[in-house]
Amino acid sequence: MAESALSPKFAPFFGMAGIASAMILGSMGAAYGTAKSGIGIAGVGTFRPDLIMKCLIPVVMSGIIAVYALVISVLIAQDLAPPSSNAHYSLFNGFMHLACGISVGATGLAAGYCIGVVGDKGVRAYMEQSRIFVGMVLILIFGEVLGLYGLIVGLILNTKSKD
């Protein structure tokens, strides 16, 4: 990779930082959502073991957040090339990939927090009143959509970096 003003040798660092921020923040959101919802499920399971399978929805949904981060990380990593190749990785590409990673990671963290809080309180409320289940699932879907919006923005930014 020939160094120039538009593609310095440190440009791939920003792409790697995008990969790291997507995976770290997205995994933190998924872990928080899983842990917080799991605490609620454990509390419900002691009183009503028949509800455990129905209450696993928040745990599954928070796991999907980490998959979003993995998808964008793989897409960014495909654009990176070793320094010995003739591919030019510009500073623009590095900053666009950093923006991809931050957008997916930050929305993954927010979605994981939302799913964790709603999952914990919703599962506990579902134990008391079964009519709350539909409302809980709707709010969980809206929380999941936060992460999906970040993935869509990340995919658009990743596509723009190839122009």
C-alpha cells in the first residue's frame, strides 16, 4: 500500500476501531439485556415455572443485538486489506468504517438497555397479570428496532465508503 495524503498507513486503524466499537458496544448491550432479563426470569421461575419458556423472548431478542454488531464487523473487515497489497484504503474509508461501528455499537447498547429493563419489569408483571404480555412484546420489538436502525445506518455508511 503506497502511502499518500489520502491513504496514510494509519488509515486501517480507524476501520479496526470501527470493528472494535461495534463488537464491544453491541456485545455490552446484548449482555446487559440478557443479564437483566435473566434476573427477571429467574425471579419468575421460582413462583411460576410454567411461564419460563414464554418469558425467554427478551433473552433471544437481546442476543440478536450482538448478531447485528457481528454482521457490520464482518462487512468492515472484508474491506480491509493487508499493507503489502496494492489496495488503497483511504482515510475516508477509515472514518466511514469508524462511523459504521459507532452507529451500530451505540444503538446496540441502547437497544440492549431497553430490552433489559423492559424484559425484567415485563416478565415480573406478566407473572402477576397475563394481559401484559402483548404490551411487553410490542415494547421489546420497538427496542429491537433501535438496534435495527443502527444496522441500517451502518450498512448505508459501509456502502458509501466503497464509492
